[in-house]
Amino acid sequence: MARRQLVQMLDQALDGWLALACRGRQSGRERAVERRAPALQQKAKAALQAGLHVVCEKPLCFTTQQAEELRALAACQGRIVGVTYGYAGHQLIEQAREMIAAGELGEIRIVQMQFAHGFHSAAVEAANPATQWRVDPKMAGPSYVLGDVGTHPLYLSEVMLPQLRIKRLLCTRQSFVKSRAPLEDNAFTLMEYDNGAVGQVWSCAVNAGSMHGQKIRVIGAKASLEWWDERPNQLSFEVQGQPARILERGMGYLHPAALADDRIGAGHPEGLFEAWSNLYYRFALAMDAADRGQPAPLRYPDIDAGVEGVRWVEHCVRSADAGAVWVDYR
């Protein structure tokens, strides 16, 4: 069966199931719905209206207003919305967060982020239905790589650096494969934070030769941390004037928060499947807690994270389309 036919069948099945759910859900039975693309925002809304929890692809929807409406609806219904920022499930993201919070880097000065792969350096969407929707404004919304890949390292920065707030940003975006215009396949975003730190995000699908190219480097006054998703079991810790250190997943010297999701101990590699498993475990705990009227016991990418991703994309597009000008955030 062709992939497109399978996707259509799944969409039809989801439509039918949601229609049944909206007509009346059996007491005590909770389900989660996963959206495939922002074009399915109405299905997420319908699921919430039916009293169901939602697990949602990112970006959450097309506009901040739509995202805010979903947030208000989720709060009204007492349901959770989990957003699939899957890379946040890697253990060493937690380690970075704890080290930064403990002051091991000193005052934060610079945050460098990128998700710059090369798999779409040519017009692969012409022969690949799975890629076509990403470059179709009717399905993908106002951006391609900003929402599709740029929001991933942005969310990692929010996990690692929860105290930072964007004050203003500037974005420039390009469509190197011309048929993708007006959607971009490359973008650079500069950001200023309210504490004086600066950041940058390189969002790219035309970085020819790059496999994934997702990295985040946090630079402080005393030291720096760097994580690369192609080597997710290692975290680089570099103190000025000292030899660079590589922290390994699963080792006893890590913070307890980084070991909480460990399955098989150090030495054995863990990857994206385990990261997603960690994420869905947290979604499940949050759903169970919500059903009992309690707060989630563990942090997870929630509706607030989803709203923030949409807000960031919206500001980036506004800046780029105005000629790469600085725009105030919020």
C-alpha cells in the first residue's frame, strides 16, 4: 500500500473516531490523539472538546491566536496537550539543565542553536509525498524549516535555560529551492534575551552533506556545554583553561534527574526511540495526574511549549518578511 493511501486511511479513521468521541465518550476511558501536521489543528480542538487528552505534532498550529485558543480550551477541559519535541527526552538534556542551574557555566552569555540537515537540498518533494506537505503553505502554514526543525533546538534551550526570555529577534529566510517559495528552506534568527545574553538559531534543510546537524551550545562566563543529537549519549563540558571533558550517559557522576530515565546503564548506547519513550512516559504520567486533578509529576513539553514555538515562528516570519528587521517579542 502506498504511503499516501495509508496516511489518507489513517486520517479518515481518525475523523470517524473523533466523530464518535464527540457524540459521547464512555465514562472513564481516556485517549490521546496525535496530529500529523498543523493542518489538523481542528482535530486537536475536537478531541479536547470531547474531553480527550492530545499529543500533538509541532508547530502546534498556524498562528499564536490559534495556539492560545487551544491552550484556553485545554485548561477549561482539564486536559493536557503534549507536544512532540522528541529530542528533549534524551537524558543529557536534563544534565545540562542541572549544571546550568547550579552555576557551573557562570553567567550565561551566548546560546548557539542549529538544526541544519541536507536531505532536502534538492526538490525531493516532487517524488516524496511525505515531504510535499512540509512545503505547502496550506498544510505547513507560514514557514517550513523554522517550524519544522528550528523549534526543536529552541525548545531544548527552553528546557536548559528556563530563566531566559527573548526580548527581540531578527530573522532572514531564503528559498534556495525556488519551487518552495514563499516557504523557506534556510533561515538565520538572531535573538536578544532580557538578561543581556544573545542567541542564534540556524534552521536549514539544504545543508548538503549534513546528516542531522542539530546542536545546542550554551556559553557562560566560566564554561560551555554542547550537545549534538548525532552523538546523544555525550555532553561536552569545556571549562576555560582546563582540558575539555565528555560526560557520558548513564554514569554515576550525573545528576539524579539525568539518571531518572536510564534503562540499561552506561556504555550501552541509547537513541531516539528511548528519547521518545521517555517523552511518552511523561505524557502518560501527566494524563493520569490530570485525570486525578493533580499537577504533572514530571516536566514535559506541554501546551505552553507549543504556544511558544508558534509565537517564535510567527515573529521570525514577521521579521523576515519586513526585510530582516528587529521585532519586539511577546
